[in-house]
Amino acid sequence: MEHKPAFSLAGTVVHGRGIGKLVGMPTANLEPVPGTLLPPVGVYLTRILLEGREYLGVTNVGSRPTIDRDPEVTVETHLLNFSGDLYGRELKILLYERLRSPLRFPDFSQLLDQIRRDCDTARKFFGVSLPCYPLFMDAQRHLAKLGETELSFSPKEFDLLYLLYSNPDTAFTQVQLYEAVWHQPANGFCHPVENTVFQIRKRLRPYPQGKGLIRTIPRYGYKYGG
């Protein structure tokens, strides 16, 4: 069934507070064209048009109760399978279904879990699936299986692998991975990323189908290779 958007917004991406990338979900903060009538506050399943390309995403229209107490209504979009810099670029956002009202969570980890669920809902809504072979991951249950074998990862190992797994077409820099998984600015300190990738590969080494699941992009970072 073809879905039709209920609202559309266009504008320029402006600088936000940079908090989204520290919870593993970098966002584009849209400054709508002057005079634009915003839809009711809430979290929406969206398509994003950027310079001739289309991405799926989740858009929050409203305040950010977990991040701050600022009542200002903003438009923030998380793009699936995207890791580049959007500042100053023009976006058009097509908002389809209102998923939920903005919620306040006691900490970033619960906010991240909810955004992951929202992203899963967006993929199902638009008929897009994550890789299912040889690796299967379920963020809600903290479950990772390679074929029929269940794997055990530390929280950081799981989060880093899941970020790559859930964005299979995207390469991430070590800085992006550090800030997304460790929830703090990298400031040039990315050794934990290299060490965590080493540990993940070590856990996958006994299984032939686990080889190459994390690809190294020379002089850049890492990408899911399944």
C-alpha cells in the first residue's frame, strides 16, 4: 500500500545543541521556511528529500523534555542510513504518520531505546528490513544471534555493533562511533572504538560466517559488512 504524507516541511538545517549524536542518534535541526504552519507536536514517521536523494527517518516536532526544559517547538529529524554533515543544507521533510507524543525519559539510555524502537517502526511502516543473515540483532531484547548461535556482547560492544548493523549502507568515522556509543565528545580520543571493534571481531572469530561483519574503511572508520 502506498502511503501519502499528511504534512510537508522545507527549510535549512541549522546548528542545534549537538546532543543527538551523543545518544547515538544525530539529528538535523530544521529551520522551516518563514510562515510555515507546523503540524501538531509529536513524533512522526518521515521521508526526507536531500539534494535529489531520499532517506527514511523519524521526526520530532515539539520540545525536548528529556534534553532540556526549553518550551520552544523545534523540528528535529533523525535520518536512517546517514552519517554526514547536514548543516546549512536544504531539506524537505514529508511527515506521514504521527507515532506518539513527545515523552520525558529519566536518562539518555532510555531515550535511545525509544528512538531505536521508533526507527524500527519507521522501517516496518515503509517496508524496509534490516539484514537478517548471518547476523540478527534485536536492540529491545539486547539479543544477537549468528545463525542459530546466540552471542554475548558487553553493552558497549552491542551498541557499537548494532549502530553499524542498523545502518548497513553507511560508513561511520571513529569519532562518530565514539560519541554515539560513549555519549560524550571524542576530543581526539578514539582508542576505545578500536579496542571495542577488536573485541567484537574476537568474539566472532570462531564462526566462519562472522568474518567480515565489520569492515574497516581505510583512513575513515568502519561499516557493516554482512
